[in-house]
Amino acid sequence: MVQTFETVTGRRLAYHKTEGAGPGIVFLGGFMSDMSGTKAVWLEDWARTEGRAFLRFDYSGHGESSGQFEDGCIGDWAEDAFEAVTRLTDGPQILVGSSMGGWIALLLARRIPQRIAGLVGIAAAPDFTEDSMWPQLSDAQRGEILAEGRTQLPNAYDDRPYTLTRRLFEDGRDQLVLRSPLSLPFPVRLLQGTADEAVETSVALRLLEYADGPDIRLTLVKGADHRFSSLDCLTLIAETIRALPAAR
């Protein structure tokens, strides 16, 4: 059953919470995705069979939460995640961040490292608005954003187009994590498909090289795409979580 809570800024966030043993697992979804996606639901079922606490939720403007997608930005969604973790969970958590959720997880790592027992990034996409999305726009699209505040792009994963706003890019520049020291003092596992057309393998390699921590590992899966949702990939995610030192 979907539950909701209201953030300090008045946003109503929808979530599913499974009670169980700790450290709990928090799933952080991607850009314009929601908590009903394959990975989130499959991992929730897996966590339930393992007797593990699990939380999945929708950022504002996503899924069943309040607000419009185009009104949000990375900072808003990171704040949503902060409130979900600090208000809906107890003790250290394992963050599982998919695509944009990987960036959100890194922002949480910078803000509340004491609440994080481990981090699993699935095609993690830190700083993607600045390093990937903005450079790929045409001059006309960038001009439209600067002049009119927004533009639209087709979405390869959904019938709904992406609405990209000037606020999304301006706020994104305030949330960058690969320009200043990035300390990850807990186990980190990065999973990346070599056939991912949305997040290139070079992003995972850059994050691996840039981040500072005692236990950071990258696993490349030949032929896996950005969805990373085949049964083999889902099983790998679960096995990765189970093998984390904090989860034993």
C-alpha cells in the first residue's frame, strides 16, 4: 500500500516501506522514472525474502508524488531523498542509486555519511546535466532554454518527452560532485553495462578514479544496457548488496 508524507517544503512524497532487519536498503530512482520500475519492485521482493528493511519512494514530480516534473531539479530531488532517509528509516542504510539516483546517493554521502552503510551505483550518472546533457543539446535548444526557460527532448524510455528547464541546469551546477573532494568512507560498488547508451562506461571509470574511499569497486557487465533489468543484472544487484561488508 502506498503511503505518503509531507516534506518541510510542503511536497507530498509517496513511498513503499518494508520492515525488516538492518542495515536497510533505500532505492533511489533515475531521471523521470518512478518507484514502480522493475529494479525497485524486484529488489523490494528480494529484500522481503531476505528479511531486510527496504524503502522505495517517488521524488516530487515523479510517479505518485506531488508536483510537476518540469518544476523540479537535482537539488529538490536530493532534498526529497534526504527527508525520506532521515524521516522514514532508522540507522545506517545501503543506498542503491540508479542513473540519476547514483548522483543523488553521492549528494547524500556528502551530507549524511554517518547514515550510510554502503552505496551501490547502477549506471551512476553524477553531474550528468552539466557533463552529458548540456553538451549534447543543439545551439537552438540551448538558445531556447536560455530565452524561454525550457525545451523538450524525445525520451527513449517512455512516450513522454523530457522537459528540460533552465533551472534544471543552473541548479545542477550547484550540485556537482566531481569538482571537489568526494569522500566515500564506506563500501561502494559501481555496476555498469558496456552497452549503456545513456551513461557511458567512461563515467563509471571517472567516478572510480575520482572518489576517495577505502573500498570502492567497479563491475562492468558486457552487453548490459542502461535499464540493467535483465534477470542476470537484477541478481547481480542483489548479490552485490548481500556481499557488502555492512550487510553480512
